Amino acid sequence: MLCHCLLLILFDFGFIFQNLNHKNIVKYLGSLKTKSHLHIILEYVENGSLANIIKPNKFGPFPESLVAVYIAQVLEGLVYLHEQGVIHRDIKGANILTTKEGLVKLADFGVATKLTEADVNTHSVVGTPYWMAPEVIEMSGVCAASDIWSVGCTVIELLTCVPPYFDLQPMPALFRIVQDENPPIPNSLSPAITDFLRQCFKKDAGQRPDAKTLLSHPWIKNSRRALQNTLRHSGTLRNIDEVGAGGASISSSEQGHNIEASSAEKDKTEMSPSETSAVSKSYEDDSSKPNLTEERTNNLERRYVSNQFQFVIHKI
């Protein structure tokens, strides 16, 4: 028989999960309880997790440009979650699933909590050690910014195949997360992504930008712009303005012929001098809703990623 406490925990998990509805969140389809088990039925995401894809015997570490495509979608999912008052508390590569079309979906809400319950859960150290924010380890108060710290750790994980401090045992790693000014950032990274990580790794949770603000960070914006320019240069987006206005759509066969694998080969996203000087300041919020043209561009970005890494998909 399922114990009463476990049933309450699982009920709370289902209550949070079943009310979420976003393209970057795995869908909760229902549950089935037997005498000894509670089966939770979720949407099938066929391409598996990013942690599985970056294994050395598969694709290995991602280039910066590809990481930006995935992290942008993670941030979009977090914007939605935080607006719903939900903190994920376990953002990492293993909990980021992908479809064959390159769509990212956040999964595993087993330790998620409502913001209104954050004070109650302050004294519970929940998550995975190497991705934990300092305030979680010190039990000083979990908040939405704790997810942002984990996003920074996930960026390093996707770039190097391991999160920060992975060479240490969990307890020494937790000590270093609290004591160090910030986790070690690889020297080989571009200025743009380095600044993005420094924003995520601000020790004071109140000073970390939220997910919506990070979507406007130059690393994310420039990576998307570079990918769109590649698609335009190849002819894939030559009619994007007409498509957004209701013109002729681009066929999938045409996309397949036109997409070229050149953007993801560029591991570095360059910043202009003006962007470099302004990058550490607060970023301007773009409150306007994405129009049809932007949505189609995002879809093409995902198809580009999917086509470029088809061999990864087939191996999985």
C-alpha cells in the first residue's frame, strides 16, 4: 500500500503539473493508482534528454550557437513557470527533453514547488548538488532566481559535458558553490556567453536577472540573429516577411534542400563594442507578443537544428 505521506507528495506533484500548459513544458496526461503504485502518464518526447545527447559516445559537447537555441527555449519555459508561481528546482540537462523537431521541453517536476509555498520549503535542500544555487544549499530561501543559477550550470554542462565542480564529490562541491565568488567559467568561451554566465551566477539571488530578461541578453539575441542570417543566406528565409503577412509558405522539401550546416560550426558569438560596454547593465524588456513572422522563424530554427543533427537523432 502507498503510505499516506507519499500519496500527499504525489498528489501535490500532480496538482502542480496538471495545470501547466506550455509548448516548452512536458504535458501531464493523467495518472493511474493501484494498491502499490501510482503511475503518472506524461507526454512522450522521442529524442530523449540533452544530457544523453552530449555523452562522449554520442554527440559530445555542443557549440555555443546550438546551446543558445536550446537555452532560449528553456528560458521561455521558465518564464511561463515563474509566471504561474512555480519553481522547478531541478533544472539540468537530464530534465531537458527534446523532440525530433528540436523543440525543448522541461520535465521532472517531482521537486517543483509553488512560490506561495517557498517559505515552508525554505529548510529543505532539494535538487541535484552540482546544479544547486547557494541560497538552496544554505537554506536561506528558495526562489525563482534559484532556477536561473541552475540554467547557468546547465549551459556549462552542455558546453563541456559536465556541470561545474563535477570533479569533486557532492559535499565538497556544495561547499565550493557557497564559498567561491562564482563557479569556474571556461576561459575558451566568448565574451557574450561569459557575461551571460556571470549574470546567472550572481551570489545575491536578488541581483540575478529573471528568465524574461535573459531572453534579451546579447548572447541569446546575437546567436538567434546569426542563425536567421544563415537561413536567409541559404534562401530558407527569403520569403519570411511575405509568409508572416500570409504569403506563400515554405515547403518542407524546400527547407531540406536549402538548410546548410554552417552556423553551428561557429562556436563563438561575437559582440559589438557597444554591446560589450552595455552587456552588464539591465536589459530592455520586450513586452510585445511574438508575431507570426517570429513564430515561423523560431519553427525554422528548430527545423534547422533538427536537420543539422539528424545523425544524433537516429543514434538515439
